[in-house]
Amino acid sequence: MKKTEVKNFGQPDEVREFPKGRLELIRIGGATVGRATFEPGWRWATSVQPIAKTKSCDAPHFQYHVSGLMRVRMDDGAEFDCKPGDVSLLPSGHDAWVVGDEAAVVVDFQGMIDYAKSM
């Protein structure tokens, strides 16, 4: 049986900053959980693509949307919005951006291990 662990995003294990965004990572129970804050004007294609150097976001995401509105466009052209209270499962191959004047905050349980990390 694993030991009990409690961690808080107020004291993350790692922080990554990128244009108009910030990622806080917690490593717990052999998993990595990320809380990302995307400021108004953030878009993956302009804020993270220069770091990732891929055509679109290759990270799959399983995330809970805490605040703000995020629009997602999959490589196949499908487009949809994610709002507070939504849980989304996004496979590799997408772009995303903040809609409106409120920061979008997501807690991601899958795709943040290498997100916005220079390779």
C-alpha cells in the first residue's frame, strides 16, 4: 500500500512560465498533475508552439476547467468551447485559446509532464 500524500498548488514541485501563461506541477502518487493558468490573449499556437516546436499540441489532456472560457480546435477542424465545470478529454493534435477577458484555469491529470518544456 502506498503512503498517504497531500500536496497543494500553493507549493508546486515545479513551475513553468510561458507567454501569457503559467503551469504549476505537483508530483504525487507516481503521477504528475498540472494546474495551468492561461491569461486573456493566450493561444497555444503563439505562446507554446515556439517552445514545443510541433505543428499542433501533441500533449493529450484529461482536464477539469476551473474558470474562464477556452476554445479548442482539433486538427480535423472540430471546434468547441470548454467552460467552468467541464471535464475534457483531448487527444493529441489541437490548438486552443482563451476567449474573453477572464483567465482560463485548468487542472490536468494527464498531459502536463512535458507541456511548455524546452526539449
